[in-house]
Amino acid sequence: MSTTRRPYFIISALPADDMAQQDLEVEQVFHLKAEEARDEVEKMKKSLNDNGFDFEWRLGCKETLDKLDEAEHVDGIIFGFGLRGHPAPSISILFEELIEKVRYHPKNVKMFFNWSIPSSLDACQRAMKLKADKEKEAAGVA
């Protein structure tokens, strides 16, 4: 009996679902009240699971890279808009560092981006379509 592996992604994000992040920062980045952002994260997690995607939510460079190192297979890394759109220069520097380390990582994973918390599902779906298209191309199927 064979089991099909569910697509697996690492989502590298700011802690919108973590009470440790100041509510003001959450509002600046996501244009949502902190509690609304946390609710959106919970909906996103359910949506990904309901649509057949496994994922790990990681905060920051070290946690993301550690997960990438230990994972047997990763279909892609999704960078959350909170990392890209955060107004603090320190977060921009962290994002640059993370991009460079993932870009040259031996696993050569694809990078995807969301534009909102719920659009993580869109990023996963784009990744799997790209993978299917490449597999068809490699097999010579038009």
C-alpha cells in the first residue's frame, strides 16, 4: 500500500499569532487589529490543512533555516508579507539575510510570497502548479 506525501511548506513569518509581538506592530503591518490578525492566522492554518497542505510556521531566520535543515522534503518556503512589509529596518535586514541563506541552501527550495495571511494558500497552490508544470515538461508532455 502506498501513501501519498502531502505537500509540505515552511512559512517564515512574523508572529501575528503570538501575543509577544506588540499589537501596534501587528496593526501597522497587517492593517488588522491584533486579535483579527490572530484569527486570520487560525483560519489560514485550517485552510491549508483542509486543502491538503502540511506546513510549519517559523519565526525568524534561525528557526526557518533549522527547520529547512531538518526537514526530509520541503516543497517551498513561503515568506509572509509581515517580513517583507514591516516598517522596521531591522526586519528588512533579517528578510535580506533569510533570502540569501535560503537562495544558496543545498536543498535548493523554491521561494514563494504571500500578500496577506489568507493568501498563503494561494502561494502553496502556485508552488504545486509550478512543480506539476515542470514535471510535465521534463516528461515531454505538452
